[in-house]
Amino acid sequence: MLHRSHRLRSVAASKFLLPALALAASLTLPAIADAQTKTIHAVMHSDLRVIDPGLTTAYITRDHGYMVYDTLLAMDSKFKVQPQMADFKVSDDKLTYTFTLRDGLKWHDGTPVTAEDCVASLKRWGQKDGMGQKLMDFTASLEATDAKTITLKLKEPYGLVLESIGKPSSLVPFMMPKRIAETPADKAIPEQIGSGPFKFVAAEFQPGVKAVYVKNTDYVPRKEPPSWTSGGKVVKVDRVEWITMPDGQTAINALQSGDIDFVEAPSFDILPVLKQDKELTIHTLSPLGFQTLGRMNFLYPPFDNVKIRRAAFLAMSQKPVLDALVGNPDYYKVCGAVFGCDTPLATDVGSETLVKGNGMAEAKKLLAESGYDGTPIALMAPGDVGSLKAQPIVAAQLLREAGFKVDFQATDWQTVVTRRASQKPPKDGGWNMFFTNWAGPDILNPVANVSTGGKGKNGGWFGWPDDPKVEALRDKFARSTSPEEQKKLAEEIQKEVYDQVLYIPLGQYKAPSVWRNELTGVLDGPATPVFWNIEKKD
């Protein structure tokens, strides 16, 4: 008889699983004849549909990126940027950065990685990512000076060059072949060819069912031990399958029976039960946690009116959102700091009503004065991701209490990811408001936190606020080398964020993951989970 991890998994044999043929297929090993294949079956926080890591900030797409692609630089657990695909040198005048590719780098199609590939990848990333855009504003030239050398020359010194290229989370500057990286930044890349530790099995990809990755046997890891997204990415299994299970209880049942090895985001209310199971490990992989938030569309009524945005902002309150989302105060924190609580740039400027929940009366008054004509708010509400279900429900209730009409549009998260990129009017498939979560590293400063940007329709993040004042402040922050000045500028930026309601931070939380004890070597980090370094016992 085959070991549990190798046996055929079927719905008929597992009465707790959803009675769907697609799900049964997702739990069937295609290589069952090979009893030695070590496969990790994981239920991620979301279904994977968008597979271009340069096209969306959705974390499931970022996680896919780390499986397939690699980065020039990476961040370790001490927040220090380390070489990954390339070593680097900085000129004495801080104007020239030279990156030299290490030996042994090959794309998944067998061709060598070249500096031209990486230049094209950086340029594509620099069109979409907030930190990338800012870096390109300071860049005089970026070119391949030979097959292994990338030379970046600046117009003036800029202190966040390495931090930008080594950023661990969305949008990550993943490297890809030039022919793929030259795809327009607003178009999906045509194929998934990286140089990372896993290969994407396109033939087995079934959106809504599963995504499959196999070990890249040609990958040459760095010699250093792994630390966050840096160091040696040593793959110790043959195959990883991400299985889609929208029902959380189904996923937990499958985990406890052994049909699933890893669940990224179990519901908080099931954690006390899971802690009693001695065959499971529960651990928070991302020490910086998440900020949950609401984002409005500035292009169309009613949120093109700042008074109406302010009325919506005043109606919001963090505690009811966090109570509904998390429930257990051990895992959440009411926090009005745009750049994260307990960080160097933390401040409570402008956040009183969010933190205290005392703005409803003022919200009603301001909405009455604003000229609001009853335009319904098209509020997108994904029901298939546990970490995103509660926010729209609570927000809709608070908005209605303030006097708004709300068109509560139940959908799934991947539809939100696709639809939020649309600049069409709400009546034509657009939207007015959505909710998401940022990992801690994505909000730590005004350059990293794209929600604080004001570039408008051309280059701005979904919602597209046009705010020259906040962009000027972010430029000052980017040029500053003084912690005291940066702190002052961060306060000014936070005040502008709240005055103009560029977005609405709704508190911070930590999200534990759970896995069977057969897995060891699961790594912490700011962009988790990653699947290198994990061993699976027989």
C-alpha cells in the first residue's frame, strides 16, 4: 500500500470534501505511479488566476512569482538588502550602481540569464510599481554594459535604490527573459519562464481548481542560509500543488485527515480547536502582519467629491471591522498609523475617528452638506477569501448608517483583482470601493506604500487619486537622508492621506498558518509562504 502522501485522493474516499469533480481531480496525483514523488498539497489564501506578477499587487500572484522567478537582490530578516541573482557595488559619489550576475543562472527553457534580460525586467517593473516609478524618476540610464553587468546611473543621489530592487513584496521586481519582459506593462505576459527554484506546470493549471509547480533541477542556490527572501533557495520536495478550497472547514478537514499538508490562512475561530491537535503546527509566518484597508474610486461619483469621501471616512471605525475579521484581540490592533504601528514613522495624526469610532454624527452632517444625490456605491465584496469577507459587510453597514446607498456586489477575490483595474464607470463594469490587505513591508514608508500615491490615471494605483501635493511630499521623503525630517514628512503625508481620503486604514492583524508536522523547515518572512527549504517526512 502506498504511503498516505502518495495515495490516490478522491471525493468518494473523503466524505468531508466538497462533492465536485473538479475538486476530486485536484486531489489526484497525476504521477501516482511514482511512489517516491514528494508533493506538498497546500491551500493558499486565495485561488490563483492572474499569473503575471507585474500586473497586480494581489499577494497570491506575488506568491506565484516567488515560485517561478528570482530577484537581483533580496531582503533578510534584519531588513538588510543582500545579493541574490547579482552582487552589487556603489560608486563613491552614490550615482552609479553596478550589478554583476552570478554564475549558473539559467531560464527554465535552458537559455542563460543575461544582463539585457534583467534591464528589460527592471524597466517593465518600473512602470507599474510605486517604488519602481520613483526609482525611475531618479534614473539617468539603465543598461547592460556586458552580458553579466547591469549599470544604473542616477541623476542625483537616491537613498532607496537597493531597497527598491530588493523589496520583498508587491510589486516584486522579478527577473524574466527579455522577450517576455518587453510585453507592455498593461498586458499579461504570454508565458511563465523564470529562473527561480520551481517551474510552473502550465499544462496542469486549472484556475479555480489547482496550480502545480515542480522542482527546477537546474537551479543553483546561493550558499548562504535562507533568511526571509534572501539566501539559498534549496528545494527539498519534487512538487507543490496549490489546491483551491473556498470552504474553510473543508480545508481544515482535509488538513486533519492528511489529504492537505499546509493551510495558509485558517479562520481565526477554528484556531483554538487546531491548537489541540498534536499533529499540527500553528505559526505566524509574517512577523510584520497586515494592514487591512478600504480604497475608493476617485474617477466617478460619488467619491470624486472630497466631502463625500470624508463623510465615508468619518463613518468608518476600525474595531468593528477587526472584531468581524479577526475576533480575537490577541491577533489584531486598532491602529491609525498609515505606515504601521510600532514603526519609525508611526503617528496618530488624523486618525481619531477611525481609532475611537466617534465620527458617525459628523459623517451624517457632512454627507447632508455635500450634495450627495443618492448615487449607489458599487462595493465589491469577495466571499471566497477569509481575510477579505468581513470588511465589505461591516463597511456597507456603516455607510448605510451614515446615509449612503450601497450596491453590495457579492463576488470572488480574483474577480475583484481583475475588475479593480478597470477605469470604466461603475454602471459599465467599474466600481466605487473595494477592500484589501497590505503586508507590513508594503506600508513601511511613503515610497513603498502605493496607497499614499497621487499620480492619478497615469501610473497611480487602483482608485487613481490625483494629488500633486502628496506626490511632492513623497519626492521630498525620497530625497531626505535625515530620520527626523523623514518623520516630519511622514506626518504631513499621513495628514494629506486622511484629509483627501486617499485610502482608509482599518487596523492591523497577524494571520497564523497551520501545517502538518510532517513538514519541517517552513520559513518566516515578509512575503510568505515560500516553499523552498521545506522538507516532507515519509
